[in-house]
Amino acid sequence: MPLPSSTVENYLKTIYKAQAAQRDHGRLVPMGHLAQALNVVPGTATTMVKALAESGLVHYEPYAGVRLTPAGEKLAALVLRRHRLIELFLVKVLGMSWAEVHDEAERLEHAASDKLIDRIDNMLGRPATDPHGDPIPDSSGSMVVRDYQTLLTCPLGTPVVLTRVTDQDAAFLRFLEGNSLKPGQKLRIEARDDAADQVVVRGKRDAKITIGMRAAAKLQVAPAEPEG
Amino acid sequence: MPLPSSTVENYLKTIYKAQAAQRDHGRLVPMGHLAQALNVVPGTATTMVKALAESGLVHYEPYAGVRLTPAGEKLAALVLRRHRLIELFLVKVLGMSWAEVHDEAERLEHAASDKLIDRIDNMLGRPATDPHGDPIPDSSGSMVVRDYQTLLTCPLGTPVVLTRVTDQDAAFLRFLEGNSLKPGQKLRIEARDDAADQVVVRGKRDAKITIGMRAAAKLQVAPAEPEG
DNA sequence: GCCCGGGTTTTGAGTGGTCAAAAAACAAAG
DNA sequence: CTTTGTTTTTTGACCACTCAAAACCCGGGC
Ligand SMILES: [Mn+2]
Ligand SMILES: [Mn+2]
Ligand SMILES: [Mn+2]
Ligand SMILES: [Mn+2]
């Protein structure tokens, strides 16, 4: 059992995230989705997945799709852990923008040793989430998955706090940053208009921000704690 | 011109270091040395070097050896820059031991972007040398190479300062650390005995340290500045 | 000049990862 | 059912990198 190549790690991570994205826990991830997410041609994904199945990391059902085995799931979670701790480290310690850390972490996640990752984890105070609000698995590979509302589904008027952004696109993140829409920010939904494809929110210093519904769906929120 | 793979980067870096190690600037590095340093079989090195020559990174002379072209030299220097800045960063910012940072940097050097490296360089105050005293090339790929004496060649009795350690072996580095033999340390050679394979030095708090001559040759020193 | 030995190159093969294009399977609709 | 369109798999090929082993070159020694 040689250490998994970065290709293998990327496949596992992608399956993991696809699995998490579909509500139904035990469903199979279709080959097409996997290929597209990994930017390879479908035949490549098929070949690779068969190899992963051979080494016991995934369960593969021809013409149906793929799902991680417990072994694969643990490995994937550890890659995700490395990725997210590195992102947070780059932001907190090196002062990089949350818009650019994703690409950097995409490569570093395969090169950083567990020893280094633990050191980073420690220095950051064992954080629970990364700069985008994504949960960070612990060193055993388990993590707390909370089920948030989005700016599309949460109640109007009541104060909420932005907890997670589910899109790593740099331009999108820069836009959000420019409007102070980062995790931790308190918000209140003013209005939603399906026909106009608009969601209007009040943010920092009561500034009014209008975004489209596809963007709104990428912003997850929790009920704001009534504090001090 | 796709970015060089980490394999290519390792070949270039190894040729660079071999070239630097032989006094004669323009001599060719023999294939055997290269293969051994890279832990590959000689035939592999030959094949690879021919490919490097094809892309203009090295000059290759069959049965004679290989030398970097200006393009190859610049690329190699930048890999070295990444490696050494990462090492220093791991020691200074993350508190890792100078004995373990080499292996970590060996992988990270291929994954870190120039943007990240510049940030690290900045945070460290544009340092001139890494934790082992190796010079750090600037972002254009040039660096100051100074010619030091070693504990084997320097004059007896006169105070010197340890400037560089030319062996990355973790056990050796731990031994040195245990005896406070790190760059910056002031020393004075007490005695040298060829027959007994011994070099005796006075170090921190006048502690007496005796090391073998092969080890002594790996410790480079400069005349100590007489400072207040 | 010839041979010998150490270093070097060639050859043939294998692994991991990928694509293009043809073939096969499936789902959905008539 | 049968047809149609989409998804998936198969096939054949290729590239980067590697090794084992055979063939080769070349600088001494005789
Ligand atoms: Mn990755
Ligand atoms: Mn993230
Ligand atoms: Mn390396
Ligand atoms: Mn070093």
C-alpha cells in the first residue's frame, strides 16, 4: 500500500464532496459528474475508478456510479482536512486573500506531511471551519456537518449570520469580500423577488446589497445569536 | 512550454548543486553522479537528460556529462530559492526542527506558487541564508556565493563563526544541535589530529567538542567579527 | 596495438495517467 | 416493444517516468 498519489487523492476528495452535496447519504455518484468535476474525459474516470475499487477505496457499480468505502472516506476526509487547514493558515498567518488560497491549497494539500498539518492545526487553535466556513475534519477524519439554511430558504426579516460560502470561484469571492459578505457577518433579508431574480439583504452598517438567486443559494446562514 | 514537472525540477536542482560542488565552474557533471544523487538507475538519467537537452535546459555531451544552460540554471536557482525559503519559514514561523525541515521542503518546493514564496520572503525580511547557512537566491535567480573555510582548513586558535553546514542528514543535524553547533555559533579550534581523526573545538560556554574529520569538513566557518 | 573494466547508453518492458473515438448499455418516450 | 438520445464503457494509442539487462564506449595498462 504505497501512499496515494495526488491523482488518487483528488478523485477521493471529489467523490467525497459530491456525496456530501447530495442529501441522500448512500446514493452513488454518477461517473459523468465525477469526470466533469475532475476535468477529465468520462472514459478516464471509469478506468481510474475501477483501479480505486480494486484497492478497496470505493464501491463501484457499472452504469450506476461510485461511492466511497469507509477506507476511502477516511482518506478523503484527511485530504479535506489538509486543504482547509492550509487555506486558513494562508489567510491567518500569511495574510493571503480568501479568494486566492483555494488554488494554492489545491496543490499544497498533497505535499504537506501530517506532522506539518498538526503543527498548523495547533498554531491556529484547532479551528472548526476554514475561511469559507467549510468544516475541518479532525485528525481521525470525522467532522461535524451542520445543516444550514441559505439566503434563498431562510426566513425574511429575522437577523441571520453568514456561516458558509459554497463556491470557491475567485471572482465571486472577491465580489463577496467587496461587500463584506464573509462568514461571521450579520445579515437581514429585506426582500426576495422570484420574478426579478433578486435577493435584497442588509449587511454591514445597514448597507443594502442585491444579489441574484443563484448566488444567494451559495450563501449559507444560521439564526443570529442574540448577543450582548 | 508547460510548467516543469517536479521530476524535471529535481533533475535541474541536482545538476545545479553538483555543478556548484565542483570548484571548476564549467565542468560537466557525470551521469553516474546524477543518477546516484537522484536515486535512479543510470539509464533513467540518460533518457531524462536527453529530454532536458531537447527542451534547452541542459547541455548534454554523450559519455562526458551534463551542464545547465542559462535557462536551466535560472529554473534550478528558483527551485533552490523555494526550498530554502520554505525551510527557514518552517523553522522560524512554525517552530520545526532544522533537522526535519529538509524532507518537508523537498516536496513543498514543487507545490508552492511564486506568490506564496514572495510572501514568505517578505515575512522573513528577505533573508540571505536558510537554517543550514545555505544562500537563498533572489527572485531573479541570482545569489551571492561565498567561499568559506571548513573546520578542517581554517587556522587553529583564532576565533571563527560557524556559517554553513553542508549535509542535510537528520541524525547528523540533531547531533550538531545537541552540541550547539548551528550557524552563528562562535568557535575556536583547539587541536587537529590527523592520525586520531579528531578535531577539537571550543564552542558555547567553552564546552569542548570532539568530532571526526569527515564531519569537520562539512562545517564551514568564517573569521569571527570582533564585535563589542 | 589489444584488452580490460568502469562508466554509459540502448533496448525492451512496465506503471500510472490521460484522450479520441467506437461500441455498448440504459432510460424515456412513442 | 422499438426507437432515440444520453451516459457509460471499451479499445487503442500516447506521454512521462522508471528499471533490468544487454550492448557499447573509452581511458588506462600491458
Ligand atoms: Mn488537489
Ligand atoms: Mn475552503
Ligand atoms: Mn524535491
Ligand atoms: Mn537547507
